[in-house]
Amino acid sequence: MKKYFLVLLLLPSLAFANADVDPSIDESKITSALHPKEMKWEFDGFFGRFDRASIQRGYQVYKEVCSACHGMKLMSYRNLQDIGFSEAEVKNIASEYLVTDGPNDDGEMFERAGLPSDKFVGPYANEQSARSANGGAYPPDLSLIIKARHDGPNYVYSLLNGYKDAPEGFEMAVGKNYNPYFEGRQIAMPSPINDDGQVEYKDGTIATKEQITIDVVNFLQYVSEPETEHRKKMGVRTMIFLGILFGLLLSAKRAIWRNVK
Amino acid sequence: MSSHENNENIKNPSSPKEELEVFHKIHNDLDQSITEKSKLAGWINDRLPIVASLENTLKRHPYPKNLSYWWNFGSIAGICLVIQILSGLFLAMHYVPNTKFAFDSVEHIMRDVNYGWLIRYIHAVGASMFFVALYAHMIRSLYYGSYKPPREILWWVGIIIFLLTMATAFMGYVLPWGQMSFWGATVITNLFSAIPLVGESIVQWLWGGFSVDNPTLNRFFVLHFLMPFLIVGIVLLHLVALSTTGSNNPTGVPMKSKKDSISFHPYFTIKDMVGFVIFFIIFGYFLFFYPNALGHPDNYIPANPLVTPAHIVPEWYFLPFYAILRAVPDKLGGVLMMFGAIILLFFLPYLDKSKVRSGAYRPAFQKFFYIFVINFVFLGWLGKSPADGWYVWASRLSTMYYYAYFLLILPILPKFEKTLPLPESIDEDYKSKHKH
């Protein structure tokens, strides 16, 4: 009984356990997710800003890797101008995609080249088609993924970098992949970013796996919250204004109340 | 000349009726009404007596001069109501209350509508700030005995505002049609099925169908739009009740003469402004830098009736009542205890019979009160914890303390507690605290 009691005492420490480091913890028994790694992001904090170069590279990653399975239906091609693409570049990008439009005057639906005003064309016609192509799993739309997950940026970064072989004795379901950052530790998505150089960056930046995942998180953060920079700039100005106003109003209040005896 | 009007040695009124009589005799004097000083003011007032009415409230009505910043939360709650109505109005111009379009229409507001993100976040964060103000306002009343005679109706009208605001907030949270919107609506509307005999029928009538679906969303939008205007009306009643009885104050000793009181303007107009700015600073901190900190990430996933979230939790301001609901192992019992926790508040004037109004002079009461507040916060934390293991027992004990505070502690305390001596008057208390 003493042995079980000692184990019970140790259980709370599991909350802080990092099985990567502590060999005494039996990782094959754990199904709860690890806490995401804490990274520093350019957009964090009161003075957060977008790293537009990184976001553009992140778009390239999305386009070349993620968009095979993941849609982004809340983004329009014209939004790409906010991250530094020119109007001509945006027209070019949009025109690479086929969009269903119509009906025309003959009453028929037709396909045409994409326009900047169109929303991003997804890889599948509908959810059922997506599930059918992915063993029943639905690759979620990424438009809001950063806001739809607790500690979004760190979570996505940790998840993309977290794939590893399942520990000895851990029972994997068919078609699932081991990832300690996913709740339940079994995720349907296979590791999407594997090698350094998987993407060849147009701006010449060396595309290590680390760099790729950082860039794609920066892009996804922009997609989830395009107003981030504007919001924080407005916030700093507002707080300064309110701080000064507070000082003035407090002095006024004290002056007015001075004659109350 | 009545001996009440200028005598500082008036004894404390011995009954609520006497208190009201004394209060109504106190007026601040004005040299000249603005209706005489200003031609425009006079012209308006001859046709619609709002000018004289406002002048009475702002300059003639007596307010205790010793009010602390705890008395700012009423006007702060009022400003929150205005902010919610204005931001909500502009959101409603772009929002679509249909299950196919609701989620995307909110994202349209966030991305395409000029400053839509700002209006949306003002409304979402504003709802939380509204409850911060309401809870602080109610805590003030609980501590200082502001619910005691002659302010019973003022208190009851306040609870009605609280209930209406909670209903409004609940329905508002459903509108974005995220996972939490849908599943929160499903859990809470299902509670009504616990009503014996007619429960199932009532729930289907509420839903407009056999589950939470488009009819539910549509009617929740209509009601969410409507209720704030009802709340405005009830708030006006609340203010009328307040002007009838006068404000309470930290000593609990009523105003007895002009020496105890000051006019609302300029003293409380400027002090309220100071309160507003502090409030806006806290509001701004969340709004601009952490707008989603008080929400749940699952609500950025479109509603899916086929996928139940791992943990269904309401917004933070409902958590204590959610914990009480889940503490009871019976559905109807949980519903009754949850609503009971608020209905209980109606009986406060009759549960707390202490002759000493303000908690500031009741040391034993203070200890139980602080435990009550900490317990309420603890209940909130339990509300968002999983409903298993030791959390269940903790919720039950916490719920018991919540009820025991009102039903046992408050009624029994006056029999045993030693209270501190009250000041002779507000004036005396003010002078003793403001020795410069």
C-alpha cells in the first residue's frame, strides 16, 4: 500500500512533468496534452507589430503545404495587400484559382479565374468531400484557428513541431499520429512540416523547419486577427489619453471637494 | 421653523417612516433657479418641466457627503447599459440572425465593416465589464445594508435589473453561433424540462422546434434586442425609488440635516467622472490588448450539433450559479437551487434584522461577509472546473455556505453580535475622518 501511496503523492507533479526530460515518467500512460512551448512573438504585448516579411513567407507555406487540405474561407485575396503584396501581385495570385460563378444568361453555372474580391478557394467542395478524402477526419478551416485554440500561437507552433514516435506501449488507433501537444495525443493529421527546405522561400530566407513553423504561425495570427496592429496602436494611444484625463479629473475632483467640511 | 431643519443634535430616526420624513425635509437652497437665469431654460421648462426636474435632482436633492467610491458603481453600471445599447445597435446593422449566416456575419463585422472589430469587442468586453459593475454595486449593498428598510423596493427593483441583464447576456452569447453559443443554449434551455408535467412542452415552445436551431436563434436575437430597453425602464424605476428614499452611506446613519448632505452637482458629477475614467482604463486594457481573455476559444468554432465540446462552460459572470446548478445531483433540484440562490436575495430585508444598518459597525458580520465573498469567487472557479472528483464535494460545501449565510448566519447574528457605537451623524463621522 505504501508504494501506491507514494505514487499518489507524485501524481500532482505530472502536471509539471516534461516526459522528454524525466525518464522516470511512463509516457505511454499519458493521454492529456503537454502545455505548449512559450515562444516570443512579434505581435505579442502592448507594442506588438506584424512581421510582414515573415507573414508573406507564412502565406507561401500555407499555399504550398497547408492549402492541400485546409480551407481559409474567411480570407479574401484582396486581404493579401495588407501583408505587403502589391495590387498586381494580388490579382495574379487570385487568377491562379478557379471560382464557380453564375448563373450566366443561359442559366448555367460556370468557372472563371479568381478575382481579388473572391474569398480563398478551399481544397474541397464541402465538408463531406473533405472527410471522405481524409479518412473521416475534417481538416479544420484555418481562418480562426489561432483564436479557436487556447494559447493559439504557442499551441499551433508546438503542435507542428511536436510530432514524434509514439512511446513504447502506447496504443495508437489506425490512421492516427502521435503528437503530445494534441489532447488525447492522437491526431489525424500527419506531420505536415518535416524537412528543412520543404519550402523554398522567395525572399531567400533559409527555410528550416523551425523557420517554416514560425512563419506559418505569424501568417495564421494575421488571418485570425487582421486588426491586431491597429488595435494595439489605438490601445496605447487610448491608455495614455485616459491616464492624462485621470490626472486632470482627479485634481478637479479634489479642488471641488476642498470646500466640503 | 421646524427643529429638524437646522439642528445637528437630532436623534437618529427610530423607524423607516420617520427616516423618510426627516429626509424629505432636507433641501439644498439655490439663489435662483436656472429657469429664471436662462431664457432658453425658462422657455423649455414652461413647455416640458424637465429643466426644473433635472435641477431638483442635481442641485436640490441631498446626497450624503460621506459617500465612498463604492457608490460609483451605480452610475458605472448605467454607463455600461448605454455602451451596450449603442454598440449593440451598430452590430445589429450588420448581424444576420440565421444559423447559416450568423457566424460568418460576425466575422464580416470583424474583418470588413469599418471599425467593426472595435464595435464587436466593445460589445463583448462591455458585457463582462457590465457584470463587474453590477457585482461591485451589489457587494456594496450587501455590506452597507442598503437593502434594509426603507430601501426594500429599491433593492427588489435592482434584483429585477440583475435578472433581466443575465437573461439578456445569455441570449446575446448565443448569437455568434459558435460551439459554446449552441451548447450553452442547449444545456440551459434543457433545464426547463425539469419542470414536472409541462417541462418538455415548455422547452419545445422555447426552442420553436425539437432542439436549439434556427427558430431559437432568431427569437433570441429579437429578445436580446428588446430586453435592454425594458432594462432602461426598470432602471428609471430604480432611480425614482432611490430619489424617494435617498442614498444610503458608509455609516448607515441617515441624513438628518443640511450639515450631513451636499448636492449631486458638482460633487458627484465630478466624482462619477473620475470613476468612469478608472473604469474605462480597465475596460481599455481588456478591449485593446486582451479582448478574448474573458471568453472561450471554442466560440471561434462554428456551432456543430454533432460535436459536443469537452467542457461546456458559460461566461465567467454565470459561473458561481453554474457551480450551484451542478452541485445538486438532481436536475430539478439543481435548477431550483440555482434560481433559488437569486430569489433568496429578495428576502434579504427580512433575513437581516440587525438594527445596525452598515457592516462597518458590525465586526462579527464582517468576518462572515468576507468569507461569503471569497466563497462566491471560489464557486465561480468551481463552475469552470470539471464536475468530478473533489470539485463535486467542494461545490456542495460552497453552495451550503452560500445558503447558510442568508438563511442562518444573517438572521442569527443580531442576537449575538457586539456592534460598534454609531456616529451621532454623517457630519460628525465626516469631520472625524477628514481632519486636515
